[in-house]
Amino acid sequence: MIVVMKSGAQPSAIQEVSDRLLELGYQVNPIFGVEKTIIGAVGGSEHGKVDFIDQLRSYADVEDVILITKPYKFVAIESRPNRTVIDLGNGVHIGGNDVVTMAGPCTVESEEQLMETAEAVAKAGATILRGGAYKPSTSPYSYQGMGVPGLELLKDAGNRFGLKVITEVMDLRKVELVAQYADILQIGTRNMQNYDLLKEVGQSKIPVMLKRGMTAKIEEWLLAAEYIAAGGNDQIMLCERGVRTFETATRNTLDLSAIPLLKTLTHLPIIVDPSQGTGRRDLVGPMSKAAVACGADGLIIEVHPHPDHAIKDGAQSMTIPAFQQLMPELSQISVAVGRSMATLRELTVT
Amino acid sequence: MIVVMKSGAQPSAIQEVSDRLLELGYQVNPIFGVEKTIIGAVGGSEHGKVDFIDQLRSYADVEDVILITKPYKFVAIESRPNRTVIDLGNGVHIGGNDVVTMAGPCTVESEEQLMETAEAVAKAGATILRGGAYKPSTSPYSYQGMGVPGLELLKDAGNRFGLKVITEVMDLRKVELVAQYADILQIGTRNMQNYDLLKEVGQSKIPVMLKRGMTAKIEEWLLAAEYIAAGGNDQIMLCERGVRTFETATRNTLDLSAIPLLKTLTHLPIIVDPSQGTGRRDLVGPMSKAAVACGADGLIIEVHPHPDHAIKDGAQSMTIPAFQQLMPELSQISVAVGRSMATLRELTVT
Amino acid sequence: MIVVMKSGAQPSAIQEVSDRLLELGYQVNPIFGVEKTIIGAVGGSEHGKVDFIDQLRSYADVEDVILITKPYKFVAIESRPNRTVIDLGNGVHIGGNDVVTMAGPCTVESEEQLMETAEAVAKAGATILRGGAYKPSTSPYSYQGMGVPGLELLKDAGNRFGLKVITEVMDLRKVELVAQYADILQIGTRNMQNYDLLKEVGQSKIPVMLKRGMTAKIEEWLLAAEYIAAGGNDQIMLCERGVRTFETATRNTLDLSAIPLLKTLTHLPIIVDPSQGTGRRDLVGPMSKAAVACGADGLIIEVHPHPDHAIKDGAQSMTIPAFQQLMPELSQISVAVGRSMATLRELTVT
Amino acid sequence: MIVVMKSGAQPSAIQEVSDRLLELGYQVNPIFGVEKTIIGAVGGSEHGKVDFIDQLRSYADVEDVILITKPYKFVAIESRPNRTVIDLGNGVHIGGNDVVTMAGPCTVESEEQLMETAEAVAKAGATILRGGAYKPSTSPYSYQGMGVPGLELLKDAGNRFGLKVITEVMDLRKVELVAQYADILQIGTRNMQNYDLLKEVGQSKIPVMLKRGMTAKIEEWLLAAEYIAAGGNDQIMLCERGVRTFETATRNTLDLSAIPLLKTLTHLPIIVDPSQGTGRRDLVGPMSKAAVACGADGLIIEVHPHPDHAIKDGAQSMTIPAFQQLMPELSQISVAVGRSMATLRELTVT
């Protein structure tokens, strides 16, 4: 921790802050400059000491306090010799050399819709089926999801076409319930800092995909993941889904630089959502390619057999033929960066 | 709803969209321009129809879809002849001619700290005591609050000094519990779109203060309030607490223009949080004055007897003497805008 | 300057950076922590040393470099014992106890329009006339201003009604020309970092009002002012005019917290533009009050006799009666914060 | 243009607005809904009519005015049957099937530095040399560039190693001068809305690269390009260089979705600057790959022989070996998306 004193701070004020730092367990090294004095405070880990920053900032003669160690631990790259690889079974791994594709409708609407989509995306190479049974809607008058029947359809579709299932959980009382049907629990962007929910999935035994909050800084995102890890669940993947900016031509601004940046900070796998990230079907293909090119470990893509009749997100849902065309193109990019990606598969429908 | 067709859209495409609109229950009025065709779709309320927008956007020849009616109903200014006034009892009203002051520590730390603060802010004119028993912390290693003992202290302090109590509820399983101790439930910025929590407080009988999400648009904020109202609880106040921007010199950017803007859109009272809104104690006074000057119905201010030993938010907490000095200054502003504000009170400590 | 080394940095890497710092003229104080080493580098002023930061950041083992002194000098509050007061003559001062009002049309359109507006705002208490003769327009097909005839009208109106004149200069070749007609040169938001223009007005002898760039940080804004001051012109005022955020309900987000914040950093007067800052006529009054309440030294307000026929910015222009009504209300706020504001004046039209 | 009337607007108010629209040359089609009336106004092009929007918004009963035609013309995709390909001579084309690489130092520092870099980047496959002779610096105390001697060095290096030259022009009085040395004029992010400068390069005969403003919306960016095109210069390329957001871990947030989006709106070629876009050398490689994967027509990359002694931007400058390693990787991505990219070249040094 570095404490920067205001210019003109008296020796007594510097002493007062130094004393407080000693009291908090730090070794104290003041550096007296011509204009300002800075106090270097070192000693042990700073985990759990973030609260001290505000105390020190409240001294009248303190100009700034700078934390020099990362406030997260389990999710930090230093904490593991190797990158996290999440094994979902049946040969589906997230975070290894393969780039995975999660695909499916925004919302589970009916058996027909889901089965048609699931079969098509499975054949095209997706290994994980996405679909919402509980939908976070900005308006209380929007569709809120099928609930349990939707979960059942997801599980059926997964079994039938050999797909793993990812679906969102919003209500912390339903974590256990949703975990009975899903292979991955999704925490949505609006709940990235719903700490009680994070604690709850931290106690679950199944993998969690944590979406970035609408304007979460990278550090806040990793701290949200740390909540899950601290609860005992270390099967976490991060999902970049665009951040909110001034731009109105796209729904969000997809921050792909977060991918290589996160690779320097954490061992967790990183998924990209180009559907939410752009809000426009015609941008999903190019942004999927870009995501794979800069190191994404997977993609989550909205696909619907009839986007113009989709209950939600039709404008950003790919049609099935468009998705089928995209997959081999993505595969070529993955090869160009030394990775591989499942495409055309022959299915044994069960 | 207005559907803007792409330039060059064929008559058949225009017909197809028109048919879909008719199917969705709209009257359809196409306007054929030289460059583009627009389709005006009117008929009944558009509440609940927000989901159609995305369906229509998914047509290949549709360039844009514009909703022309407000998507919220209960909280809209048109829904009530008069502004909402929330009566907390003991002569404390929110939304009337009086400007109310909520004050107290960020976090309940101890009986001594809370009682000292409560007495001081009550004497200075605050009528509502703030204080957190459950704290949303960015880091899992930060202080998470005292829990129930904190709630008990709040209730005691309120009773003792004749103050109403506001405190945050984060976990939807604890809404009823917190409501036993508090007069106002606070929904924090991170939970503005935690819809299950909103639904839960919507079923509570006590008033709710809904903080603006870190980058919530005005419309999203009102829709979040609509979730609460739709659940049956119409005692809602909104709290502007700053939005996230590129600026790093302040913790957030306090958006005071939201106050007069909201006054044109909703009948709900509006509170301002200059402590969170700026993150700097020295800016709390000026921004409180500005908030009252442009029409705020109340303020929520962090006050701590020893900010340099505060567990949280010391840098933005006012000292007691500073708060005592501010209150009469605020009173003068309130008079200048034709309102009034409690200041110096003689307390009958019970 | 503080250099934070990456955790695991070898002594040789630390030595290499230390050597470079010595070479750059710093005294070097390394602090060896358990996790990380930080190097405190002090010595003389850091003005002009901002370029070193990037050099130091480019070392592989350097994690971060933090500048601890302010990069601006002339405009810093430390550089002057008193706040800057700009004397425009005829008793008009900016930055003193009086709050000044600049008012007038967005654009000079005709003699009739300008004279009608000038007379009205002068009678209502404005002491400075605003109006654009050169207009920065987002579209090349928008009106670009009357040019010299517009400047002549401004000067005439100023003389006739005893008003000082402020107008924008965009083209650095026209600084001298505009200065012949105006009492204050305005640098618009789009030109805040047009450094050649800043240098040019830095050599002018008349006061300059520097608008904040659309997303300028406070520090960048002060550095832009420093360009002008470094050129020799110390009659500078800053103008907050809203910043760009995600919000679409207002044209910009007016950042009033910039006012009290700037008061802690600089001695320059601060003006607020609630017209540009909100883009909505109905928000101009409340935000003007808020600006005065939190310490603005002046306001610049768009007023037009017929906003619905205004060439530009009609939606944010006040009508003359609305402006006449606002001024005494603002005066009351100014009194409540211990300042004063001209209102109703009897004019000797010349 | 669509005018949305407020709910409750009287027939007389609707008539008044309709009359004004007729007066402005529109055909008027009102649509009377249950809640609101909307007025469709069509007729001819809306270019040059953007100013009317504000007039209409200023009517008391008008809620919103929506422009339905694009405000730009020359740069719109509809205006040309084919995409623009800029021919720089010697087989260097921008906007065709080849992806071009511009590389070189942020700032021209010395003959030695420039020649070493130019030779290396040319050998690695770059065909255009970048380097600043006039530098826009946030601080007046930062290095401002070598000026004409820098331009001379750039021209020499270009000639010697068979490279075209791009360099920034800031001062509109120097457009002609810089054009004598450069093959492409760069307009920097801070000058995207310096309209007098845009007009000046609009009259130049050489190609222009227009960087996106720090928080420019796509439409504003295209309108800035329209200024250049309207002046007569149609050899324009756009350069995405990151936008300003709340994120502090990167210097800017590179908005790669702008590339496929722009491809739907304009025929102009699109270049990406991953150096400015991220501010971190270690992110330049991945983001370059992503840019090529989603359709960029070229890259502009900062390369320096000794970043830790670079006068500017060392932290985001690649070393020569890193650049040499990146180029063949980029080439593989370009092949994967059906394009090609120059790499290893044998130079005939002249």
C-alpha cells in the first residue's frame, strides 16, 4: 500500500498516518520528496485489507492511497501452476486446447423449437446447449420464462443429442433445483454483484459461468469470481458479453481486449457472447471469429429456427443455416491460432 | 410502435411486416417515402408488447423499431393525479413540501458508534437514520456487516432518538426479517435488476428506496420500480447515487439532471446520495445543496464520528461537526426553492 | 513517481529500473515488500516528466508507474494565493463574489433576433451576451454560422445594451479577427484538445472560456487550460457542459461535482452550461439553480425569442419569459450561498 | 422524419406542427393512436435537414423527433456500387483483398531510430511506415515532435525501404506542407471534429486516415468523414483506435464491432490501431489477430527498437522481434478469412 500525502503535509500529520499504518500491521517506509511525502507500507498479504484504504483516505492530509497487490487470490494466475480446465464429461472440456461452442435459443419456448434447434446446433458442432428457463427481463410485463418445464426440456434435449446444458439461475432459492437439470449454471450480467447468489453457487458442485456486469471493471469481475471460489467451487468460467458505453448502434460494446488481458491475470477459461455483445445478428459471425482469434476458450451464441417469431432477442439470434455456415469458418480461425474446434458431427440421437 | 424499413425494401417485405403487425393486434399505417417506408403501428397500450420489438427487428428488411409509448404504467406520472407522498408516521413524510434528511454511518459497527451518530444527526435535523447491517462488498474479504445485532441496534437507536430507520436488504430470504426492524427497505445499486428481490419487496408492506443501478438508464430504473409496484407495493422512492463514467477523480458521476427529468416522468419521490455519488467527503456539502436546489425530496448522507476509523467508506463520510454545519445551509437553499427542511431539534431521548 | 515492480521481479530487474531513474534525475528509494518491490522516485518537479512514465512502463518487470505530482503548474491552486478574478470592465467580474449570467441565442441569425434577445436578457440581469457566428456542426450540411456579419451584430448588440460579448472561435487563423469583436473567446468542447488553437488563444490578450471536452477527465481539461496559460494568457475560465455517458434521455450528463472538485484543484473561475449540458429546455432552470448552489461562478444559457424557429438548438433554448422568470429564482439561490447575482436592470440603451 | 406528439396533445397542436412540416417541404401523414399521435413526414432527402429536428423538438407538445434517413451521403454504402480501394502506387492498395500493415515508431526521434525501425518493419511485411513529426500531447510540457526534420526523415526512410508514409497533421496551416512528405495524412482522435481541419484536408489531393474520436458515435464519425468527402477528397479510410469507457485496465476499449458494423454502412476501408486501442504491448498481438478476423482492411502498429527509451508510448510499442513474430501469425488469420497479407519481403534498399 502506498500512501501519498498532500503537498504541505506537516511532519505531525505524516507521523499520525505512519502510526496508524503500524497499528494496522504494516512496515512503514516514508520517502520525503521536495513536493510531497509518500509512505510505502508493506508487510504480508493485503487480502482483506481493502477496507483500510478508505480509513487512510479519510485523513485530511492524505491525497491518495494506492493498493499494490491484487485483491483476489484463488482466481489469480499466481495461485495455480496450470490454467483451469473444466471437464464436463463426454469429452467436453472448457479451457483446454479445444474451443467450445454453446448454442441455442435465448429462451426455451416449446419442445418443437428446442429440439429443432438442439439437433441443428449439435450437428453443426456445438457441444453445449444454451437456453433460458428463467429470464431476467427489464420489464415486469415481458416474458419471464417457462420455469421447470423449460428445464426439463433442456435436459431432454441435452440427453437426446448428446449436448451438455447451460442455463441461467437468478433466484438463489433455486440454485439446487436448476443444478439438477443443468451442467453449467449461468450467472447473468445483472447478477454479477448479487453476492448472496454468488455465495450460493459457490456451494454448488457444478460449474458456473459468470457473465461480466454491464459496466464491471476487470478487477470487480474477478472479485465476483473470487466470491464463488471462496465458497468452495473452483469450476468457474468468465463470460465477456459487452459493456455499456455511449454507442447506440450496437446493444453493447464487446470488449474483446478483456480476453488477452484476463489471460495475464487469471487461470480461468474465458467465453465470449457475441449475441448479447452486439445485439445484431449480422455482427455475430465476425465477432465470433475475432473472439477465437484473440484467445477465447469458447463462444455462446443465440440460434433460433425462426428469429422473427422468437419470444426474445430475435434481432440477435442467428438462423440455423447461418450458424451452420459459421462453424467451419470459426474452425479455420481456431486452426490459425493453434487450437481446434468441433464442427460437423454425426449424431447418435438417443 | 414505428417500424422503419430499410431503403430498397420490396413491397412484399413491407407487406410481410404489416401482416405480422396486424397479427400482433396493431392497426397498420404505412407511409411511403422517397427513400424509405415507415410503418406506423398503433392500437391500445404497448405495455407487455416490448417483446415484439425484437421480433420485428429480426426481419431482414427492417432497419429499426421504435416504441412510442412508455413501457411502465404504475410509476408513470400519468397514472396518478398527485405526486406520491410516503407517510412514515410521527410527521415524517417523503415527497411532500419538506425535504428530508437521512443520515448515519455507512455500516453499523458498535452500539457506541451508532448511538453517538444517531443522537448527533437527530439533533442536527435528520429524521431518518441510515446504517448498514448487511453490506454489499466488492471483495469477499471485506466486512460483510453485523447482521441481526446490527438491525437491533438500528431499531434501538431509532426508538431512542425518534428517528425512522432505513437499511439495505440484499438476500431475498431476509426481506421479512429486515422489515421487522426497518421503516424503509433499501435496494442497493448492485441489486437494481435483481428481479426476484424486487418481486419480494413488492410483496412487503413497508416503503422501499430503490437505488439507481451503476449504469442504469432512466427507463430501466423506472421499469425496476415498476417490478415493485406491480407486486403491490406502491410506497417507492428512487435514489440517485451517481453513475459510472470514465472520470476517475470522483467515485461516480452524480447525475443531478435525473431529478428534474424524473419529475416529468414519475410521481415517485426522489432522494439523492451525495456520499456514494462523489466518494469524497469534501464534495458532499456542495452536492447536497445542488440536489436540494434542483428539486430533490431528500438526501441520504454518510456521517461517522471518526471517519478515519470507519470500517467502510471513511473517505466519503462527513464528521459530525461538518454535518451540523451543513444542515442550516441546506435549510436556506430549501427555503430559496420554496420548500422547508428540519434543522436543529430538541430531542426527548427515550 | 512510484514504480511498482511485478511480483517475482529479480534484483537485477529492480536495479535496471533504479539505474534508469537515476539517469533521469531522480533520487531512488526502493521498498522491498514480501510480494512486491516498489521504487519511490523523488526529486524536483515532475512537470515535463510525464513522458518518462511510458518509458518506465515499457520495462518487462514494471507493473505500474504512478505520478504523484500534478502535471499542470500555472493553473494549479498552489500557484496563486488568490482565486483568479477576470475583470471585463464596466463592473463585470468573473470569479469574484458575483455570479455572472451569459445569455443569448445559440446562433446569431439576424439583427432582429439578436437585438430582441440581447435587450431582454440584459433587462433580466445578464451581463454577457452569447451567440455563435461560427458554429461547429456535426454535419457538413448543417448551418455553419453567419461569420463576420454575425460578429458585427454581436458587437453592436453588446454596445447598445451594455453587454460584454462571448463567441466561439474554431479556426486558429481567425483568433485575431474574432478578438476584435468579442470580450471573451470561447473554445468549444470539440476543440478542447486542438492544441494549435489553444496555443493561438494563449497568445491572445483577451479572456478565454475553455469548454470541457465531451469525455475529458478533469486532469486533461486542466492540462488543456495549461496550454493556454503556458502561452502567456492567464485570463482563463473553465466551462462544464456535460459529459458523454450511456444515458440517452438527456443530451449529455451535466457533471456538477466538477465544480467543487475544481475549486480544490485550480484558481480559475468555473462557468456551467445547462443548455448543452441537458439538451432540454425544461431542465435548464433546475440545473442552473443546482449549479449556483454548488459554487459555479457563472452560467451560460441559450435564450431565443422563438425557439421553434431557431436555426439550431431550439429544444434547449429558453424562451424570453422563462428566462425572465428564472433570474430572480437564481438570485435567491445565490444569496443562500452567500453570493449575489444581477437581476432586473434598467438599461440605458445607446 | 417522424414526429411523436405527447400523449394528450390537442388537435390544434398537431395541426401547428403539421403546418410547420409542410412549410419545411415535407409531405405530412399523421397517425392517430389511442395514446399518442405520430406524424410521418417524408419527401426528398433529409440531408441538410438535420437542423429542423431541433426546431420541431422545441414545440411544447412534441415528445420526440426521429430522423429516418442517414444524414451522410458521399460516404454511405448506397452511394457507390463498389467498396473504395485506395491505390497508393507500387502495388499498395487499401480496401482491396490485401490486408495492409502500417508500422513504425509513435514518434520520429532520430535518423538511427527511424531507419532501424523502417528496415525491420519493411522486411517483416509492412508496406506503410508510420511515425509522428507533430505530436498531440495532453501536456504542454510533453514532447511536441521534431517537425519538418521529422517529415524529411520519414520521406527518406520511405524512399530507402520502399515504404509509403503516413503521418499526422494537426495544424490546418500545415496541411500542404505535410502533404509534400506523406502518402497519407492522419487526422488524430482529438481532431475528429476539428471541422476547419477536415475542410482543409478535404481540399488536399492525398488520402486521409480519419481516426475515431475518443467517444464518437459511429454516425458522428461518418459525418466527420463526410466533411472531407464534401470538400472533394474521396480517398478516405477510417481508423478505429478504441473508445473511452469506465475501464482503467486498458488505455481505451477497442471497439472491434465497429468494423463489421461500418461495412454495412460505408464503402470506406477500415484500419485498426491496437496500440492506442489497448495501451499495452502484450495485447497488441491478440487484438491485431482479432481485427483481421473480423474484417479490418489494415492495421497500424507502433514498433520501436528500444521501447524503454522511446520518447512516447513505450508501453504500447512492440519490439522489433515481437513484430517479426506477429506478422506470419496475422498472415494465417488473413488466409482463414479469405484474404492475404504481405509478410517476409526481400528489400532492395535504395
